[in-house]
Amino acid sequence: MIDGKKVLFSGMQATGNLTLGNYLGALKNWISLSNEYECFYSVVDMHSITVRQDPAELRRRARNLFILYVAAGLDPEKNCIYYQSHCSAHAELAWILNCFTYMGELSRMTQFKDKSAKHADNINAGLFTYPVLMAADILLYQADVVPVGIDQMQHLELTRNLAERFNNLYGDVFTVPEAYIGKVGAKIMSLQDPTKKMSKSDENPNASIYLMDDPDTIMRKCKRAVTDSEGIICYRDEQPGLKNLIDIYSACTGKTPQETVKEFEGKGYGELKPAVGEAVISVLKPLQDEFARLSKDKAYIDSAIKANAEKAMYVSSKTLRKVQKKVGFPERVR
Ligand code: ATP
Ligand code: LTN
């Protein structure tokens, strides 16, 4: 609790260009929850270097992601938006938690398995302990709730286990967080292979809608989305491409999938696809305009970066000091 409010923590990596999946699965929920909670939203740039990055490019993307959080509707005066790398408590707590995490737990993580298959030439220790740094992110702020897409559930489970393990040994140190998964949009699938999740690291640019895609590109990608030859609009697992389009449309318009099916009953995919395109454009266009406006306001963004890094350091240092004391590190001499 901070000032009588429950705490929310979430983060995104500054790798690749954000997709509609990131927006509908995560960012959109962040905004709807931000009034209710005391919120911390991090640009998790330390996680990004678990795969090789070009330094200038990483810096540029991280700043763009920061601006995007604000453009999407998160007021940096009400929400603590900050770069993970500006707050050294994350690395310090991650080290301690590493000593409470088992190799077996980490080797079961599907994201580690996927990423090590993708980057076989660089299976580094950071990639392996990635979920421990994520647990440190969350636990430092005593977060009650963590809005993420469904793919992060396994990491959340590990975070909860670590918190409980630590609390059992040392008393109540950490709040045990709950995941928050949105009802629609929790897993947006690739437009080209609806059995795979839409991902910013997909090599096929037609598979993902990027948040900065222009309206023509969005429309073209929606029209080309892979569906099936059934030709009947219904919402079921056997028609994954269609199901995904219904999910996207519903998440963008605020309708339920059932309402969407009703709306398109008796119509063909040829009518649904452009409607999906329009719905996506009407969500992304204002976001893009606001992003362009804020990108020019260097002074405003810089002052938010500075003030919020200080806030993050202040809040996280309290938990870190407590943990350091519990594990037996000596008191600081003042
Ligand atoms: P990559 O594809 O490079 O591994 P990513 O697209 O999964 O990255 P992350 O930064 O790991 O992006 O995820 C940011 C947030 O977006 C997470 O909460 C994640 O659950 C959510 N998310 C990512 N992809 C999707 C998707 N296709 N559908 C719904 N949510 C998603
Ligand atoms: N691992 C997450 C990004 C992430 C995160 C976090 C999400 C890092 N730390 C803390 C929520 C809370 C991902 O890959 N999407």
C-alpha cells in the first residue's frame, strides 16, 4: 500500500517495435487500471540486453517506449514511469533472489527455451536468470497486481513462489503479487500464423501490426490476414485466424466476442477484415498523433524521466534495505 492505494507494477522491453499485441495485451489494461492503483511502469532496458542490442538503437527505442507510455495515456505525474537501468536496486535485489532460485525452476521457463532456440549462438546467463530480474522488479515495489499478457503467467508464478519462499524464511517481507490478465486481447496471434503469438521479433512484417504502422499498412495487413475456407463467422478454436480477428475487433471496440459475432452474422470475411482494419486504425491514430507531439517536447519528457527515477529509487530502496538486513548484510555506518 502507498498512500492508501494498492500498488501496480508492470514493464515492457525496449526491444523491437511494439505491436498491437503489446498494446491490447498489456498497455491498454495499464491505462484502465491506472486510476485505481499506485502505479509503476518500467522500461525494462536491463532485460533487453539478454539478447544482443545495438547501443544507440537500444537508447532510441527505450526513449520511444517511455514516450509511448505517456502518449498512450499514462500521466507521468500520477504514474511512476522510469527506466529500469536508472534504479540500481533492481540489479541488487535480483542478485539476492538469484540465491533463492533453483536451476530447475529456471530451466522449465518456456520463454527461456524459446529464446535460447532463437538465439542459439548467445545463450547467456542473463537470459537464464531473466525471470529473477523480473521478480525483483515486481517485489521491490511490493506490487499487489501485475497486468501482463498470458505469456508472462509462468514468470508471475515464479515471482509468487520466490516471495513466499523468502517470507517463509524471514517473515513478511514481500507482498505476494497477483497477475492481471485482461478478458479480451490477452493473447493476440500472428496475422500470418494464428497458432503463434503476435510478436515484435517476428521476421515476417505482415504477421504483426506495429503501433506506428500507417493506416494503409494496417488495412493491408488486416485484409491479408490468414483465415480459413469455412467462410462462416463464428468464434471457436477450430478457426484460429478468424477468432484472432474477432478478438482484435472486440478489444479495439470494447465489444465482447459474442457481440462481434452477432454484428457480422451472415456476412463474409471480406466485410469483417476491413472493419477490423478500421477499428485498429481508430485506436492507433490518436496514439500516433500524441506520440509525435510528445516526441518534440524534450524538456517535459526529460523532467519526467528525472523525477520518476528519483521516486522509483526512493520506494525501491526501502524494500532493498529491509531484504539486505534480513539476509544478514551489515548495517551501513553513517
Ligand atoms: P518478443 O516478441 O520480442 O519476445 P514481446 O512482443 O513478447 O517480445 P514483451 O516486451 O516481452 O514483448 O511484452 C510486453 C507485454 O506485452 C507483456 O505483458 C506481454 O505479455 C504482452 N504481450 C506481448 N505479446 C502479446 C500478444 N501477442 N498478445 C497479448 N499480449 C502480448
Ligand atoms: N518479462 C516481461 C517484461 C517485464 C515485466 C516485468 C512485466 C520485465 N519485468 C515486471 C511485468 C512486470 C516480458 O517479457 N513481457
